[in-house]
Amino acid sequence: MSNVKKVQTTSTDILLERLAALQQLIPEAFSEGRIDYARLQAALGEFVDDSPERYSFTWAGKRDAIRLLQMPTRATLIPCPEESVDWENTRNLFIEGDNLEALKLLLKPYYGRVKLIYIDPPYNTGNDFIYPDNYADPLATYLQLTGQKDSEGNLLTSNPETGGRYHSAWLSMMYPRLFLARQLLREDGAIFLSIDDHEVHNLRLMMNEIFGEENFLCIIIVQSNKRGQTYKTISKTHEYILVYLKNTAFSDIGEIEKSGERDDLNLEDEIGRFTYRELRNRNPKYGRHNRPNLFYPIYINPNIIDANGFSPISLHQDSSFCTKLEPLNRNGEESCWRWGKQKIQSNIGASTQNSNVVARKKTTGEYGIYEKYRKTTYKAKTIWYENDVITEKGTIELGELGLADSFAFPKPISLIKKILTLATDDDEIVVDFFAGSATTAHSVLELNIEDSSNRQFIMVQLPEPTGNPQYPTIAEIGKERIRRVIARLQDERQGQPEDLGFKVFKLAESNWRAWSGVEQANGKSYASQMELFSDPLVEGWLAENVLAETALKEAGFGLNYQVEHLPKVRKQQVMRVSDPEKEQSFYICLDERIALEALKPLELKADDLFICRASALDDSTAANLELQCRLRVI
């Protein structure tokens, strides 16, 4: 039994995985299993500069932050069907817990699968920063913060500007979370980060380091309010959204559907709705002198005028197409067209009603040549000032759900929908690990119905105390908001098949006992401690919790894993756990003893993974199972 492999009890070791990947890519940079940095720099063609002055971005505590992200978590996520909606059918997820620990647990199953990450993190204004800052044992700090363990010290509950590590504490909190966030993104993924003046400069530098400066797309300025906030001697009315791509070679930001005032398609013909744009090139740099192939006459038939005031055109003069027009600028100098002859000809129809190029008389009496512009979307700009993106709108929307005054400064739904429209399509994963009141989840649910899509959300929120007895934590507010949105949408849709549900998981201590050491280094103490580990599962363990932890850590399954209880043989219960998205499965039995006869109906093969408690196997049974399949023991 000593040689049987055990299940993984922690999250993925990021450091070991990165070292293995680097060694495979650049083996010559390693000596005796360790990195030789001089060789690595030489392999990358770098000149080694030993001078002390060079450009860098650092802060007090950066090394600790890096060590923290590399530390595997011993926590787990436990399922909470009683707090969920439509548990069996939904793919949407809400995780209650510290987002750093949650991101580490999500890394293995969701690595490279997320299309969009949107976060609205603490802005570091001095009183909104309560995330645990314990490099020795982050899980213990989280359990103390949430009242699951007795506190033995002062927890970080704010970040006053008078503190000596004001910016450094915020950066150390954000760095590991953003590093892990990048690992979750697909190659064509994007991340949008809301922030204000307090840390926008530091966030930009940190994102340049983690994502690469070349993957910076833009900073969007958002009008957050109309009245303005007191800001020195100028009233501040805006915030920012930083946008980075995982890889500019693959990523593609979409466009926004025209609506309201932006919908300029105010005319219609046999083909559809359109507006019109002049084909004369307005740029004074271009003309017949440097674009001779774009300088040619177009002929107009002025005797035909349709209901929209358009006349047909031709590239050839005859008795009906008698009016000649050449491209001239406002000064009467020779200009050029924006399209060549071939493109013009391919866009001329049999009549003005099915033609994409037409003529129209101007108020001056002269004719212009126009294209019928039919595009129904427009490129987003870097300034967003519409009424539906201001913060007050988000507060009103919470009030409409009966949650007024439960959460300060929620983002408006239209703001998040705009981001979703730009960065996602059907059946893609959206993550928000500073979920707050769950505006992102609300937006995903509504937009899925509006554009008949099937986006999946993963929300993560710390159960930060609110002082409100009805909703004692921010996580409770988020979950309740999602429930109310689902109930409203179900009434409106009347049973349509959209995914209107979500699963709740909560961060908790592992189901495996943690070695706590001995008070006295003697045989009796060691024997007593080892006796506890005859069964490594904690006292009072539940099968559903063990299944969740095993699926996450050992199999790398997503949280939408499915459990099938197979027919019992000799009173032994075997379960098949499968991930429909990965199309993989494993078998697990948590009974105290296992007989080979009970496993015969499984017809285990060499590629099958079978997991059970080590104490349930004798040496003979273990040896036989190792020959049949991939055996892992708890």
C-alpha cells in the first residue's frame, strides 16, 4: 500500500508547473534541476546589465505577494444546494469566500477557459479594504475574518491613508489575484478593471508587468455621476476602466449594437435599413495627384428620383446617364473617390431600391455620390457618458429589486452589459471575483435573454460583514439579488429554457486532516498523532464535500461536475463523477471496506481513475486494482 498514489490535497502548485514548462521550453537554462539565471539570460539573448539603475516597478511586500500566489491552498469548496436555484441544471456559479483562495482552486479546472473577467475591486479610499493579508496562513485569516475560528489577533479591516504601507498593502493584495486571473483567461480573452484616481496609476503599472505592456488596449473614462464628488477644487465626475487582452494576436473586441440616439439607419429600401455617406474623399492629402486610380467620372440619371430623393448612377455615359460628376473638393480642386471602379460597379443595382451606391442633389443644387451605409453596430469609444452608466442608475436598479440601501455604489447593469457585448459571445465564461452585489451576474442573465445567448457566470465574493441583520454579509446580498433577478425573469419568460439558476459553493477547510505536529517530540506523542491519520478524513466529513474536493483538486473538474450513484453491489456504493465539458469521469467509493467483487460491474480499464480511502483496501485488493486501473487513495 505504501506505493499507491494518494489524491492531491492542495490546489495546483503554480511554481512547480511554471518551472516544468520553462524547463521543457529552455532546458539549457537548468543545471541540476535548478534555474541557472545566467544561462537563461544568454538563451534569451539578453545583455546582462549589472548596473544598479534600471526601470522597474516594485513596492514594500512584493516578494511576499509573489510567494503568496505560489503557495498552494489547502482549502476546498463545499456545495450548498439549499442556497442555490435549479442546482441540477444550471452552469452558473457563486462562490462565497476569499477570492485568492478561490482563484487557486479554480486554476486547475478553469485554466485558459474564461473569455471575460470584469472586476470592480476596492479603490483603496481608506475604508473599503478588508481582504486578509496573512502570508503565513491565508486560510486561517479568512476563517477568523468570517467567524469560523476564534481570532487571535487584529485583522486588517481598513487601509487608512496614514498607514505606512498604504499603496503597498493594496498592491500586495491585488498582485496575486491578477496574476491568477491571467491564467484563467483564454488566448482570446480580455479583462476589464474598474478603478478611480487613487490607484489607477499603480494598477496600470502592475497590469503592464503581469499581462505585458503590449497587451494594453485602452483606458475607458466612465461618467460615474452628474453632480460630481468633492475633489479638491474641481468636482470629479468620472472613473476609469482599464482594458487588457490576454494576447493581442488572438483577442478581438467586438462592437455595440446601434440603438436610441446612436441608431442612424433612418432610411429603408428593398435590402433593408440604411443611412448614407458621401463617397468623395474629404482628406485634402489625397487627390488625383497621388491616387489617380480613384479619380474617374461617375454619370447620373437625373430623370429618376425615388422616394428617398436618390437617383441612379453609372460608370458609363449614355442618353439617360447624362450628368457627369468628377471628385472635387470644396475649393473646386481635384480630389478622388473613396472606392475604386470595381467596387463601385459591384454595388450598383438594377434600381436605386437595391443599389448601394446612388446620387442625390444637395441643397446647393449640385449632386453628390453616396454609399448606403447599413452597419448596425459601432465601435466603442474611450469615453462613456450615457445616462445609463452612471452610478446612481445602479443604485436605482438595486432598489427596484427591493434591495435599496443594502449596498453602496453598485455598478449599473447597462455598464456591464456594454462590456459583455464588446468582449463575449454565446456560451462563454464570465468571471467577476470582486462580485459585490452581483451586478455582473444580473447583467449576464438579462443579456442572455436579450440576445439569445448562453453565457455562464462565475461570481466570487468575500462574506464581508454589513451590520445588516437581514443580509449580514455582502455575499448574502449578492446571492439574494441573483435569486430575485431569476424570479423576475422566470415570470417574464414563462418557462423558456434559458439557464436561470446558479450553484452556491463556500470556501471551507479541507476534508483532509492537516498535520499539526506534536507538542512533545517523543514516541507516545507521535503515535497518538499518527493514530488520528489512520483515516485522513476529518471528523464529521460529508460525502458530497469529499466529492467536490476530489473533483477539483485531483481530477481538475469544473464545479458543474455531475455525480451518478451506481447500483450497489454487496451493499457498496460506487459513484461516477463526470465533467460534461471535459468529457471525462472517474469512479469513487468512500465505504470503509472495499471488495474486488463489488467493483467487477465497473469493468475497470487501464485509463480509468478509481479513488477510495486507503484504509478501505488490504494489500491484495490494492495490488489488484493497481493492475486494472489508475488507483488513487485518500
